[in-house]
Amino acid sequence: MATREDKQAYIDEMAEKRGYVLDYHKVMTEYDFDVLQATNNLVNAAYLEQRRLDRKTKELLFIVSLTVMRASKGHIQSHIRVALDLGLSKEEILEAIEITLPEAGVVVFQEGFEAWREVTGAEGIEPTVEAHQGGSGSR
């Protein structure tokens, strides 16, 4: 049985290795540590350990797959922040998110785009002519 100190050390190591932890990681550390460790081992093998793909490529793949799966904005944003920390430009990240357009469509793209916009602080250019305001669902 893991002690409170063991659990704290584990979640701290997760935060250091990943660059983020999600709310469910924090709760699982407390309430089902064994399952958290098992799932984290899979993540380590597939995502964190250096294999053929570098970490930047893996982050872009995560961002695209999370966008297509319509993950929570916060989950997508955590990977955008890691990608930025790894040295990817906001334009490279946006280009990856744009890959979702042909296959998954505008609605899916807009979810990933909004997550990206909030993290990067990107602002648009306002028209100088009067236009009807389109909502987030407009094309």
C-alpha cells in the first residue's frame, strides 16, 4: 500500500515528466493509485519514452487526436502548452490543428482552434466595414 509521501512523489514526477497533470490524475493518485500507475505506464511507453518519433511530433499528434476526439478544451490546451514549451511555434501547432479540417470538419476544427487561440493569445484582424457578427459556429 502506497503512503501519502509515495503518492505525492509520484504525482510530482508525473508533472515533471509530462509538463502537466490533469484533474483526474490528481484524484486517481488519492483514490486508485494502482490503476493510475498502470495507465501511466502505458502513457510512458507510448508517449514519453524516446522511441522513433520525437516528443514534438508526439505532441502534435496528441493535439490533433484530442481535437478530433473532441476532448475537453483544457486537455487540448495542456498539450498545446507542452508543445510551446518544447519549442514548437504557435503557427506549427495551428497547422497541425488545421489537418482536422478535411476529415473531421469545421466544427471539430473550431474546438481545437479555440483551445489554441486561448493559449497563444492569438488575435484576428477586425474588418473595417460593418458585418454581421458570426458566432463560433459560423464558417
